[in-house]
Amino acid sequence: MSEPGVHMNHKTILGFTSQVIFAGMLASMVHAAGTLQPTETHEPGPDFNLADLKGASHTLSEYRGKVVLVNFWASWCVPCVTEMPGMQRLQQALEDQPFEILAINVSESENRVREFIKRMNLNLRILLDSNGEVFRAWNGKVLPTSYLLDGSGRIRYRVVGPMEWDSEEARKIIEVLIKNQ
């Protein structure tokens, strides 16, 4: 005999169990940090011409001579939002080095991006890929996806998922790329 108001049948238990498993998987994806995966071919990153939030145009080729972190993100993407403060701390730590972060927003309106940046109090170079064309040109499938380029513009590392950008591991790799330009 069950208590009044508490009636769980087999379908209810299975549905609840599925929700718990899905929530656990989602939570682990949000908290799992990506790792810097070296690329084998060191192909150049596809050039682009994107506007920033002030309307100025930026191309990837204008950053030659600097190590560049190209990060594709969206404001609705929880892992993207999670990694942004670490990117900002990394930028501040390396501000006197030949290093640049290009945070490329994928397929969101300029107003939405402005509101997000203001709310998060971010001071990163934000570029707008309003139709997702650049993200597709870089073979992006998942947000966030990031690439570390050497001073010649060649892709040396790729990260799918969020990364602790101000971690010791990431800083050492970036510092080696800077030193070996």
C-alpha cells in the first residue's frame, strides 16, 4: 500500500531516472575542461574579415607575428560563459607579450552580444560572426571551440569544449609558442 499522493509506476520511475541521468551528463559536460590537443598538420587558420562591437573590421592575417587564441562562443552556451573569465585573466597576464585573444561570437545579434559583454564585465576583443560562416570555415561543430595559432598563423592546438585558459598548462604552452616565434 502506498502513501496518499505518492503513486509512482514503472514509467514514472524510468522517466525520472532518465531525467537524472541526463542532468548528470549535462552537468559533467559543463564542468569538464577541454584539453589542448596538438594539431598534426599545422595548417594556417582560414582568414576572415569580421567586425568588432565598434564596427572596426579585423582580419586574422593582421595578427601575424603574435600568438593568437581564436575562440568561438555564444552567450547561451554555458561552457562558453564558464571559460570567459579565465580568458580575460590570461589576456591580462600576457598583456605585454605578442599575444592576442579573438573571441568570435557565433550567430547572435550585436545587441545581445553587447548586453552579455556588459553584464559579464569583459574586456576581450569580441568579433561578430553573425551568420556562422567563419565558424563553419574553421570546421567548427561544437561551442566553445578554440584554436591556438603560432606567430605565422598556423593552427598548433585545438580545444573542443571549455578550457581553463589561465591554468599553468595553458600558459606554459602559450609562452613556448611566443618564445619560438
